[in-house]
Amino acid sequence: MTAPAAKRAAGARAAGAPPSWPPLPKRRGIELALLMGAVFLSVCGYVVVGFARAHPVPSGAAGYGAGLGGLALLAHLAVRLRAPYADPLLLPTAVLLNGLGLVLIFRLDLETPADPAAPAQLVWSTVGIGLFIAVVVLLRDHQTLQRYANASAAVGLLLMVVPIFFPAVNGARIWIRAAGFSIQPGEFAKVLITVFFAAYLAANRNALAYTGQSVGRLRLPAGRVLGPVVTIWLISVGVLVLERDLGTSLLFFGIFVVLLYAATGRTGWLAVGVLLAAAGSAAVSAVEPHVNGRVRDWLHPFAGIAAGRGPGQLAQSLFAFAAGGVFGTGLGQGHSYLIGFAQKSDFILATWGEELGLAGLTALLVLYALLVGRGYQAALGLRDPFGSLLAVGLAALPALQVFVIAGGVTGLIPLTGMALPFLAQGGSSVVTNWIIVALLVRISDRARAPRPAPDPAAPGAPGGAR
Amino acid sequence: MTRAIRHTAAFSFLLLVALLVNAVRVQVLEADGYNANPANRRASIVRYAQPRGTVEVGGRPVTGSRDSGGRLRYERTYTEGPLYAPVTGFSSQLYGTSLIEHAEDGILAGTDYRLELFPWWDRLTGTHRPGGRVETTINPAMQRAAYRGLDGRKGAVAAIEPRSGRVLALVSSPSYDPNELSGNGASVSDAWRRLNRAAQQPMLNRALRQTYPPGSVFKVVTATAALESGRVRDLDAPLDIRDPYTLPGTRTSLGNPAPGCEDAGLKEAFRLSCNTVFARLGVDVGLREMAATAERFGFNDRGLRIPSPVAPSTFDTRMDPAQLALSSIGQYDTAATPLQMAMVASAVANDGQLTPPYLVDKVTDAGGVLVAAGARGPTQQVMNPATAEQLQEMMTEVVAHGSGRPAAIDGFTVGGKTGTAQHGVRNEGTPYAWFISWVRKKDNHEPVVAVAVVVEDAEAEREDISGGGSAGPIARAVMAAGLR
């Protein structure tokens, strides 16, 4: 080794962390570049829709681009200042999904000029990004949330119950309507309940994991800890069945089972969860005519055509996906409006599938996989069980949600109404998703931030907590 | 906990992969089935999203497109619907297409692969070509003359250019207005029901799809067989066929409307349209030879398309001699479309050569670049040119000194044959008046037009066995229009 080289090596060692503990780069520049790309892609989509419809460049293109870009920039600044180590992929992915969702809604507005949805969605997106910034700035440490776990559960349940006292909209009592606004409190409840689940399971995971009787290789959970679990399950499922919002009911239960498994690592819980879900689904679909109808639609999507009633929504949705083929018809050139009701919300994926094809759908699923995967990555990087479980819950939420609604509109599973994260029309949903991303940014910042150098004197100090 | 988190992550990805696999199923593997589902309106929306290509007559479009502003955006319009309906057919958003609109649908709708400039790229980008243009062989003046001549009476006219086979006029009467069927509203279904129930059957294309007993005009075919088989060699030699003629094996006797048939030669018998002579000649020639001759003219051909399918004209191939005798004068089961009889006149006029008729002159793309020329079939020799010459002489005689006089045109050579066909139970129906003819210049052997006219409601001419009084003037008007 030459002298200068040795000197350089020594200097590097002296200036940096120990070699076994290199600090992760902040990667804020990459985030900014990706954000610009996301905004650019969204504006491109907006312009393409305009061209496809033989308009010139839509007059709002510049304003739309500037607005989305400005919001993205503000969010970026908040992250740069308050969560400098946050995962650089989370924010750009969310901005891109939200931007493309606005493009799709703008595109579908062209088919329903009397009932535009894009302006309201833009306002809700702004509110969502505002809340994102607020969470990133105000919530310095995710562990603060652990202290409010019980309050979260109470507020969450309240939010789920309140809509029962409001009139049903399209058969589901999930809305609060007042002063021209309508919000879906169940969307916010998702996050609150997830916080509670994470806190409860973090506190009780040892009891859940290591007590109970063994039956063969399965170890059944003890009744003492099973009680609260079943209670939560009954409450949320009961409330949601009353509201006839079965997608959300399924989602809550799914999140709970996922977190239970993540906390305990016990397949016995999975077995219990799957049994409960199966029993619940079978019972509900047998008793509840609404759900029963959905199952029949799923099994026979073309029954309406055979009966002379014309294609139902699911059949129209399948037609739309098939019309898209591999490469799609091109933005603005499909006919997904044939789906009619809920084309901008529950069925928005059909427009994506028809106009962007299987190629576009694959890209979309990759985007969701990125969002979900980065959430799990944050969960793996943390050492506190609450944080890890919260990250798992927040990552599983969009994953399950995408599966339930995308599987529903493509005929994989029975259709249950649910918002496709960031894409579907719906203010409450978009705001909630921004809060989820904000929490994931906060958690990933903690996971990737350099930790205090381990004290070599302390015995048994955790090394690489991974 | 790390292991369990990894498992939940893997589970989440599994869900997304399941979505992707299912999307491949819907968008690729099963896509064709969904796209072809009749309840899927996309095909019609795309089809009607652009103006339909035009059908042209004499270089001028006779069809158009109207922006309805509805979901199925463009509706077909017809400039002179009833006049050209037997040529164009209809293009309806509810009831599909017919005739040229049907036969050339791919070109008119822009979906025909021959319109694609860069097939691979067009298919990838889903580009739709504008509809092409279909130029017909119809001569508008002749079409109009035929339409005016029929004047709403039940009947049909078919005219052909003998050398080329171009269909110059194709009229069916009474006609209908295809404009009424274009859209998709209640008025369209009402019109459809009304037109289909109408006693006059206005949507029946009588020139192509209706067969009539040809009656005496079939004697051209019988005369051809008699000459070609050598049964008759001298047109003027008396044939000595008894009047009345008792059908072989029966006691039914066949008479003639006019005297002078017993000692007539073939030419005179043809002029007088002697049933006794031609019934007997048919029996003498024999079933096999009669059927072969008729088939050379195009009878019993199920495959004729112009490009719309033409109903086969029939001449039975299994008959006893009495039936053969009646068939030889165009009765019994013998039946012919007006187009078929125009082909008979055409073959005679064209020295025994039959050129298959065709209606589409050429097909171009929207910019006028040739895509395809009309399908011309090979010319067939139906009879000896010498026989054709003799038949021309006989037919000229009918117009010069016989029942075909109303079709004569000063300064031109016109040959023709009249006919009145009995039909109905015990022949009690109103007889059909037939006239087939051709015309050429006196100093030029090339025939200009061959035409066949049939008039169903020839009530006034019941006594006039010739049919010349009713159908002849129409044939004359059509030929005269073609000579201008």
C-alpha cells in the first residue's frame, strides 16, 4: 500500500461511521428528480387525453402541471426538512398515482360533461397533500401514536358507526353528508384502527405467541388474549355489515389477520383467521341478498345478457379490459363509459385497463408493489415492534385494497365496492391515502436514519438490528 | 418478527401477481370472446364513429353520412334512396346491411385489410382507416329510365353491357327508401316492420332475388338448343308440327294464341311465339340437351354473385316428356330471375359469348387510390357464333315485324322476344309480362345493351299474349337511354 492511499483510508475511517454501520444516503436529490418525472408524466397524460379527443392542448394543462408540481415541491420540502432519511420512492410513487388518477377522472369527465368530478378531486388531493405535509412536519416520532392507541380505537369505531344515522347512498350507509360535502368516515377509520391494532399487538405479542394449547403442530391461541381479538372482529364486521360496506369489512379483517401473523409469526393465527373469514363470508353471502347477488354476478357475469337485460356492470368491465388488449386503445380513446354508474370510482381500473392495456396495468401494479414494498422495507428496518407493525399494517392496507377492488372488477373475486388507492374518485379515500404515505415516510425516515453508534462497552448491544 | 414480516410482504406481492395473471386471462387469453360478444357495443360504436364510405354511380356518390350526434355517431343517407335501393341496399344500425352495402362492407366501413397502409402499425395503434369508395357499373340515365318505366308497378329491370358484363341498370319496383332504416331509433324499427309486412314487398329485390316463370322469352333458349343440336338447320323450312300439340303421354293438348304455327319454320314460329313448335322442339332435343343449354346460359347456377348473391334460376333436370314440353316454353318448374334473362339476351347479342355480370366497377380508398377492380369472371361460349347469328336474325324479326314492335328504335338494330308467363294455381294469377332485348348500331356489330324487363301486374295486357305492350316500351326506354 502506498503512503497516500493508506492515508486516505485512514482519513475515511476517521471521518465516517464504523465500517459495519455505514450511514444510508439521504437520496433527497433522487426523490426530487423522480417527483419531476411523476409530474411530467401526469401532465403528458393530461395533454394526450386532450389530443385524443381532437381538442387542442387542454387549456388547464399548464395550471394542472403547475399545481401538481407546486404541491409535490412543497411535500418534498417538508420531507427534506423534517424527514431527511425517508425512503425516496414513497412520495414520487404517491404523486404519480394521484396525478394519473386525476388524468383518468378528467378523461372520464369528458363523457359526463354534466357531472364533472376532476375539480373536486383536485381539491381533495390538495387537502391530502396538505395533510401529508402536516403529518410529516408535526409528527416527529411515530411512537407518539402508540400512546393514543385506545383513543384511536374509540374514534375509529365512532367514525364507523356515525354514518348509520345518515341516509343510505346507493344502498350503503357509509356517507356523512352535510353542507354539500360528503365524506366517508370509514376511510379515516382504516388508519386509526390500524394504529390501534399495531399498538395492541405490539404490547401483547408475547402472550399471543407463546401461550395456548397445542393441537398437533398447531398451537391454538389462549382464550384470554383471543377475547379482545374476536371482539374487535365482531364489532367491525358487525358495523360494516349493517352499513352494507362489505369490502371495507373484509379489509379490516384482513389487516387484523396480517398484523396478528406478523406480530406472532404463528400460522395458527392464520388458520383461525382464514376459518373466521370463510365462515363469515359464507354466512353473509347466504343471508344477505346484496352480497348473494354479487357472488352470483361473479360466477355468471353474463347472466344479464342471457336474460335479455343487457350486460351488467361486471360484464361491461370485462369488455373494457378485453378491448384494451396488450397495448390499450390509448388514453381518451376507449369506451369504458359504457360501464355507467361508478365508472370514475369503483370501476376506474377498467378505464385504465382499456386505454393503457395490459402493459399499462402491469406498470400500475408495479407502482403499487413499489409503494407496498417500500412500506415493508421500512417495517424491516425498525427495531420497535409498534413501528414495524404499523408499517406492515400501512403497507398491507393498499395491497389488500388494490386486490379487493382490482380483483373484483376483473372477475377474480366477487365485486365489493372499494376505492382503488389514489386513482379512484373519492375525497376521503385520497386524503386517507396521503396520510398513510405520510406515516410511511415518517417511519421510513426513522428506519433509515443513522442510529447512535453502539456503545462498545455495553454488552449485548444490538448490532445490525436486521 | 422479521421472518413473519417477510412472509406478509411475500403474501402481498402474491396478491398483486394474482391480479396480473388474471389480467392476462381477461385482456389476452379470453379477450377475443369478450370482444365478439354481441352485447359488447364497442364494435358498433367504432364502426359508426366515422362517416361511411360512399357508393358511387356514374362518378357521383348516391350515399352519404349524417352526424346524428348520438353514441352511434354517423348514420347512412341516400340521395335517391328508392331509385338505387336495389343496387346499394341499406346500411342500418339496427338491421345490418344488404346488397352492395353488405358485399363491400369492409371497404365502406374502413375495416378491410386492403385499406391498411402499414398493417402492423395500424393494428398496434388501433388506427381506423376512413371508409373507401365503391364505384358501381350502373348507368344513371338507364337506371332512371327503367325506374320511371315501371312507375311503381310490381316488376324489375336488369340491363347488361354484353361485351363486358357490366350491369347498367338494376331496378326493382315498388322500391323503398333505405334512409328510413339507417339509424337506430323507434322510427327505424317501425319502418322495418312496415316494409317487411307490406303486401307489395318493397324490400324484395326482384331483379336479383325473385324468380319468375319466363314463359315465351325462354323460347330463345329452346331455339338455341334446337339449332345447336342440329334438330333445326334451316330457319325457314316448315317444321310441320301439329296445332294443337298433345303433350306426350297425356291427353292435354297445347294450343297457340295465333294461327299459322302448323306450317311455320323456326323463324316464323319464333315471331309468332308458337307454343306447339317450341314444346315439340324441346321434346325432340331431349332433356339432357335442353338442360345443358339452359345451364350454359347460367340456369341452375347457385354460385352467381355480382357481388351480391343472385337467386339461382332453375331448369329441372328430371322430367317426363310432358313436363319437358311445358318447360321448353318457360312454364312448369322453369323459373328465371330478370338478371338471368338479361344474360340470355346478352349471350345472343354477343355472338354466343356470355360474360358474367358484375356490379362493382372498382373499389378505391378514400383518397381515390385503386384498391381493387370489380371481379370479372371468364367469358364462356354458350353457343356457336353461327347459331348466335341466326338467333339475332330471329330476334330482330320479332321487333321488326312481330310482337316486339314497341321496342324498336329508329336507326338501330334491336332484337327482342316477348313473353307472358302464366302462374298461380291452374294459371289463374295475373300473367307476368316479359320482354328481353338487345340493341346495336346498324353499322357496328358490337351490342350496346341487353335488357330484361318483367312486369307483374300486366292486367291490361291479359289478352295480349306478347307482353310487348307492357314491358316492351320500358325496355325501349332503357336501351334508348343507353344509346345516348
